[in-house]
Amino acid sequence: MFAKRVDKVAPFRVMAVLERAKQLQSEGRDILHMEVGEPDFPTIQPIIDAGIDSLARQQTGYTQALGLPELRRAIAVYYQERYGVTLSENRVVVTSGASAALMLMSALLVDPGKGLLMADPGYPCNSQFLRIVEGQAHKVAVGADRGFQINGELINQHWRDNTIGVLAASPANPTGEILSLAALQDISAAVKAKNGVLVVDEIYQGLSYGEDCHSILEVDDDAYVINSFSKYFGMTGWRIGWMVVPEKAVVGLERLVQNLYISTSVTAQYGALAALDLINRPMLEARRKEFGVRREVLLNGLKALGFRVDYTPKGAYYIYANIEHFLKKGGWADSEAFCFDVLEKYGVALTPGTDFDEHSGAYHVRFAYTLPVEKLKDALARLKVAVDTL
Amino acid sequence: MFAKRVDKVAPFRVMAVLERAKQLQSEGRDILHMEVGEPDFPTIQPIIDAGIDSLARQQTGYTQALGLPELRRAIAVYYQERYGVTLSENRVVVTSGASAALMLMSALLVDPGKGLLMADPGYPCNSQFLRIVEGQAHKVAVGADRGFQINGELINQHWRDNTIGVLAASPANPTGEILSLAALQDISAAVKAKNGVLVVDEIYQGLSYGEDCHSILEVDDDAYVINSFSKYFGMTGWRIGWMVVPEKAVVGLERLVQNLYISTSVTAQYGALAALDLINRPMLEARRKEFGVRREVLLNGLKALGFRVDYTPKGAYYIYANIEHFLKKGGWADSEAFCFDVLEKYGVALTPGTDFDEHSGAYHVRFAYTLPVEKLKDALARLKVAVDTL
């Protein structure tokens, strides 16, 4: 009755957790939400003001398919300013969130039966975008020992006859791991040796603590970049992101955007212009620093409680913890059982690793530090009780 | 290098017209744009105000994947109020424009190698959404004699082994033709007899002149409806539309939306709530009436000039005219040559039928009356010179 692909689109396990959390809240329970992949701050005021201003100026029509020229230019300038990369604005494509960028990338690059190599764990929707175009996600199991990232050696090992390229992510979801410049170079060289295509999800770019994020564009001009105004710029609900693509891809992409999206929200585009205005950078940086403080609190707290975080998550706002030993002690079947029990008994909502991770998700959980420090401390205190009673 | 589907995504021919029009404008020429499928009015002020208000209230986060509950409810109520159809709000899915609705419909219903029957001429992107999922558009050539619409008899004649359903449109683009209640019943019965699925594009619903629009939901509860806030409600650049689907489809659709879109622009959703507020209906109706006046002027004017409009377009804001006799007289190869020449010599920009129409687009052009009456009269005067010199 429905297309076969629909059954293969797995529901997010976290949705069941969220459902139960809401139920408990409606019964008066105090629930700490550490499952949400969205900043808890509203968009900064100057971006809001720019959106309001554009509406007041009656900017309500379609824009160019590839985005407002001034926004494409501002994004190109951002790469110059932040990463020292000189970029033609023609290579910038404004999209309806990174979601649209991932869809367009799949449609542009992936024929039916062909696939992209990617790290497992990773962003779960990547597989679904590929499935829509009858392509495949070629998952490569990576653990904390490899920083949960793919590399040149793994690309060589796992490249199949029907592999056409690699989708890497930095900072990565759910692990917060960052690819260094050397790691990006290593991946780029391996992909080039295979005559493949390299796509890098830089959606969490800018949200790093200690180590700076790099862009693949610093080392590889042929790569496809997926980015977003949702995370560092805090514009989730506006639905706006972008791609940087090789010049040769622009014509095909423009046709795809015209057909599949027409254009991106004009209000969001004017908001994004303000997001890139350097005068507003300090507000964004203050938020990044706040995430950094939270990360310290949560990382140290979880380690002290015995959660195994055998790597140092350097970006995004996630910590991916191994709970295998807790599962054994407590008699939980897997991370989903653990998440439901911790929610039920202690009112802490977490995301089971199974949402991100085919090979080790059953014994991992993702913590999001999209909560103020005080609430994180409350959550740690509750988890301490949970762990102490094991 | 790129996926095979990319080459099959034809560029819109009108883009080349538009490109040349802009060039001429930059040289100081006065160009009348009758090629644009977007209302020339900005969004009405109460909708703008609602968007501004939501931003001022810092509503900037993701919403539920299927849309704000109050918006889904308001859409359900709209069907009750306008079409006498009682509808559970659970069956309403808010989407990032009708574009997203068409993509979701294709992903939900169409397996690779399967196809939907649809009228040729029609909205060109429909084929592309199907192509993305490796499905097919099964085009049925229809002319003015059939009101450019598909019907039960044609469905029976053209149904193939790999046809799974029908995509109809009312009011239709590029012809402005409306399906009467009897015509909708006829189509529905034919599809049901084939155990097929019926999708109706009601994107231009509400924009009709003389004859009221009907919704397929008045006669068929199992149909899939694609709709938009872009046209009647004048919210093109906001990127918001909706679907009404059978209850059984909601779970699968929710997963698809979560993966492919996350959610629809929150600002657009608050704007859409105001769009549905009955207090604002008179402003929307005033615009509809203005379109109605323009239609009269343009339709009578074109007929007087000898353009063949062998049917009465009743909705949307388009007139699809047969120019075969003009092509012969003037020695133009096809509608594209005609459009370029009329643009060059008389400064009137039209859309060649080839953008919509595989079988007769070469000798049709689409006029959009998204211009004030005075400008329409100017365009008619210029076209008179063109025709008189033949």
C-alpha cells in the first residue's frame, strides 16, 4: 500500500522516550531533558530583529533558487574570515536547513544502488536521504579508539564496488568528535585516490571547545560541504542551511532546487544575514562559551559517576557514553531499557545510542548539554543515585 | 560524475526568458512580466504581523514534525467551514510548502518503477519529485476539448501495469481549469475501481472566478490532498503548505518528515494561523476579486487579438493560449522562439508551453495575470502590434 522504503525508515527511538517524558510531566513529574538536539537558547535578538525588519519591509516573496545574492556573498566572506578560504559566492547554495542540503546532495550525486561510506555511529537521517534516491549508506563501525571517525585506512578497507564516496562529519553527532586538519587531509587523499566524492557535514561547525573546527575547504576544493544556521547560529526553527559545492555542480543543483524547493524561506535568509554580521559574533561566542562550561561540568560529572567516555568530545553539544558495564550490573537488556528506566525512576531523559549506531548503540547513550549548568548538576545528582544503587 | 537523474531534470525554459528579460531591463527597456507564477501582492498585513509577533515572542525553535497542533486544528476547521468536510486534525500534515508535500507524497506512495497518471500539460515539478524516488510520471495528453483535465475514461484507457494511481490538479497550472464535483467523483470512482491511490493538487484552491472550487475530500475520504499557503493566502516566500492524508498514512509520513525536513518554519506556521483567521478573509477575497477583474480583461483582450483560448479558465491566475496559427504566420519554430521574439521586440515576457506540456507545449504559451489591470492593458496593446504585423 505504501512504498517499500517507508517500512525501512525506522522511527527515532528517542521519540518514545520523549512521549513517556511528556506523559510523566503531565502527571506533575520534574523531567530533565538531556535528549534534545537543539540549543535551549532562543535565537539571538539581532537575528530576530532582522527577521522582523524583513517582514516589516514586506519581503514575503520567493527569492532566487540558490538564495539571496547578498547572503551567498556573506557566506563566502565567512569562509575567508573564519577559515582563510577564498571562495566564489557562486559555489554557495542556500538551502531549507541542512536537511534540504543532504537531500540535494543525495539527489545530485547518488545513483540507485550506489552508496556513500560513513561512520557508524552518525546522524541517523543520512541513511534516509540516501534511501529516498535508492542509494545506500555504507556504514563503517568506529569506536572511541578511533575517535568515532572514519579515516583513510578505513576508507581503503571498506570501499566497495558500488561505493562512490564518503560522507564525513565534524563536529560529529552523537559523539562531538572533531576532525583535525590532518584527519581531513587523510580522508581527502583517500577519497581522491579512489576517484570518489567527498561530502563533509559541518553542521556543528563553530561549536568547539579548546580545539578549533576546520573546514574541509581548507584542504580540498572539490569537496561538498553541508552546513546549517541551526546550531552555532541558533536558528533551528527558521529552517536554513547551506552548501558549498564545486563550481561544476552549481547548474545541476540550481535545477534540483527549483524543482524540489523553489527557494528558501525569505525571512530566514534575512535572519541569516544578521547571523553572519561580525557585530553579532560576540553574542554567539558567549553562547559557545556557555556550552563549553556545561561540557566541562557534564564530562567530569559523568566520568566521576563511572560512565565510560573513553575519548574527549571536543565539539557540538553531545557526549556519547558507553554504559555496557552499567547494563550488566543493573540487568538492563540494552540502552533503550536503560533510558526508559532512568526516565521513569529519576526523571532524566536521554537518547539511546540505537538511534545513531548500528554496531554499538545498544550499549551507548547520548547526553545533550542543552540545559543550564544547574540543571546538569541536578541530572548528575539523580544519575548518582541511579549508579549508586547498582 | 553526477547521478543520472540530474541530466533528466530539464531546466525551466522560462528561466532563459527571464534571464534575457533582466538583461533588457538593465539596458533600460520597460519589460512587462507575465511569466511569473507568484502573486504580485505582498502577503497581507495581518499575516505579516502574526509572523512578526511570533518572532518578538522568541518563537524560534523546531515545532512538532507534523506542525503546530493549533495550526493542524485550524486547517481541519477550514475544511469544515469552506467545504463542509469534517476532518480529524490528525490527518493534517503541515509541510515546507507544497514542494515538501509533493516530495513526501512521492516518497510515501511510489516505489521505483511505479508511476502516477497525470494530465499533460501540468505542473512540471511533479515529474521531478517522482524521478527522485525512481518513480515515473505517466502523462496523458489532454487538450482544450477536455478542459485540459484527466477523467475516468482517460484513466481507464491509460492505466498501465506499473501505474499505482492518479495525480490530478484543480485549479490546474498552466490552464486554470477547475474540476467540478462531478468530475472529481468520476476520477475518484475510476481510481477506486483500479484499487489505486488518488492525489489531488489543490494548491490554487480558493482562486476561482465564477465557479467555486471543490475539494476532493468532499467526495473521497481516501484521497491525498496537496495544498499551499502560497497562492490564495499569498505566502510564497514563507514556504508553507499542507497535506490531508488518510489516517493510516500519518505514522509513515511523520517518520519521513522527521528525517527529511525535521519541521516547517515556525514563523511561517504562526503566519499561516493568521491566514486562516476568518477575520482576515475579506482581505484575501478582495485580492481574489482583483484577480477576477484581471482575468476578464486579459481573457477578452487575448481573444480579441486572435489568441486561441478554446476553453474558459476558471481559476488560478493563468491563461494557456494556443498560438499555432500565429507561429505559422510569423514563421516561428515554436513557442520558445515566439516568447523570445515577443520579449525582444515588444518587451512582454511569457512562459513557453514547453515548460508544462510535452505534447502541445510547442504551440502554447502561458500568460500569468499577476500584473495590475493597467499593465495588462499595456501588454495587450503591445501584443496587438505584434499580431497586427503578422
